[in-house]
Amino acid sequence: MMKGLTVESLRVSYFVPDDYLRMIMEKVEIKKHLTLKAATRILPSENVKFNMETLIFESNFWLKPNHVFTMNSQYIDLGTSKWNAETFNTFINSWMENR
């Protein structure tokens, strides 16, 4: 039904079932902006690629620095996370070395 669907922007709010979000991520090409409001359990794989201009996580307690390194987005807003100062510092240093 949605195979090959392309949209410019998408905002996924709370109360979206994980199965439905998984289907969206597999079948819909999001060109410019994706906002994920809810913390989800289905995207913690480092293999998930985000190929859009802007990626916003309003809550991302599962997100780790390795996930961010695999994302293909010009702008990434990490929103609320559980990264401590050491994790964030390690991420910034690695990013500066590898960019």
C-alpha cells in the first residue's frame, strides 16, 4: 500500500504502535524532515539509516553515539537523551577526528 511512497516531511507523535512505525521506516522515503516524538524500541539498531535533511528526536533514551555516526542527515537534533558529559565529549571528539 505505501511501497514507493515519498513524502517531504513526517512527524511521528506519541501512541504510534511500533509495528506501524517500522512499516513507515521500511516503505516510505522521507526527503527532508523527520521528527520522532516518542521514544521507540524498534530503531535502536545501528543499521538503521536516516537519509533526510533534518532528523529530530524529541526523546531518544535508547540512542547511542554509534547510531548518530551512521545517520545520513545534515541536521540532527538529539532532543532529550541520557548522554552524560563523558559520552557527549567522546562523541564530539570522534566526530571532529572523522569528519
